[in-house]
Amino acid sequence: MEDLSGGWVRGLTQETQIGRPAAALATERPNPMLNGDQAWLDGLIGAAAE
């Protein structure tokens, strides 16, 4: 997490998509990995707003 000017915060994440389970998830639509990332970010925003 990094404080930026103007009241902004930047969070840097990394993930790997290696292995059969990840390869299988990558072909699904909607993509559950992307949806999981978005849910995590929404949770962070909600916690920060409290």
C-alpha cells in the first residue's frame, strides 16, 4: 500500500495463474479470478470507508 497525493492510495498485488485449477478457471466466463479480485478490492474500500 502506498499513500499518494490528493488522498489516493495505491495497492500493488501479484498473483500467479499456474497449474490446472488456475488454467481451468481462466477459461470460465464470467472469470471467477477477476471477480474474486474485484470482491477483495470492494471489501478494502468498504473497510476504509468505515
